[in-house]
Amino acid sequence: MEDGSTALLPVPVITAAHSRFTAGQTIPTRRTVNLLLGPWELFCRLGRVPQRLIWDNESAIGRDGKLADGVSAFSRALATQIVQFRPWDPESSRIVKRRNGFFETSFMPGRAITSPAGFNAQFTGWLERANSRVVRTLRARPADLIGANRTAMLPLPAIPPQLDWCHQVRLGREYYVRLDASVYSVDPG
């Protein structure tokens, strides 16, 4: 990180089902707002929205078939459906683990990453090369096949989804508000 600390930041990744075209970037936290903002930025880069978003069993998105606050509104704004893997489902977790293993063994070795922005720059450049290679099972390059995926995707909404914090609290005697990991004083008036 810029301040000298180290952290393992989440990296949402989107992989198109047909073409296997992949896009991804690091985000600052596993909070719901960031887990939605990351893919939204990737959709904007693609210029389209998938009809279904399949999530590993991420608690900030939802658990046991119930979506977290804000996730339903996000999917409605995009006119997309969110599908969550069942917990402890070996078939679905294998898909995610295999993709993550590919990144860990092909992208990460030998990299010097000093900041989230540096990670994103390196990862984006590497994904451009990875999307240009021939996938053995497809006998084609994902960059050549993404056009077919895009035509099957939905257009970006005219009004972007609301992706910001809305935090309401009742003030106590001391007039302090905790937001994320910070405490702020509030004018008692």
C-alpha cells in the first residue's frame, strides 16, 4: 500500500461464459458497495451487462438465498439476475478455485506490486495478453469471441445504479459517528 502496509485486497473477476474473456481489478474492501462497484466499472469497460451474474458464496452479496442490502436494487438497475453458488458445493467452488489458481500461478509469480493502482495496471496489461492467447478447448482467442458474448449481453442502463454509502445513525450524547473504520465528530445542531 502507499503507506507501507501490506494487505490482501479482493479482486473481483468477470469471465464471460462463452468466450472465456476475463476482466478484473482490485477493490479496497469486501464491503457490499465495493463488491458491486468493482464489477460495475468492469461492465462499463465492456460496454454491456451480462444477463446473469454468478457469485461465489460471498457474504457481502448474500447468504442462503437472501441478498445483502443494496444487491437487489443493483441487479434491478442493471436488469440482470444474480445467482449465488450453494455453500460447500464442490462443483461450483472448483470453477472459482481453478480460475484463481490460474491467476496465482500465471500472473502473480515474480511481480513487484506496490499499490492497488499498480496491481490494476499490471493485471489489466496481463489480462490483455491472456485474452489474446488461444484457449485450447475453444481453439480460439477470447478477444476474438467476446463480440458474440457482447451481443447476448444487455445494454448498460441509461441511469447508473446508485453505488454509494448511505449511513443513518441516531446521535448519542457525544455526537460521534463511526463510518467504516473512522470516527467523525458531528455538529450537535
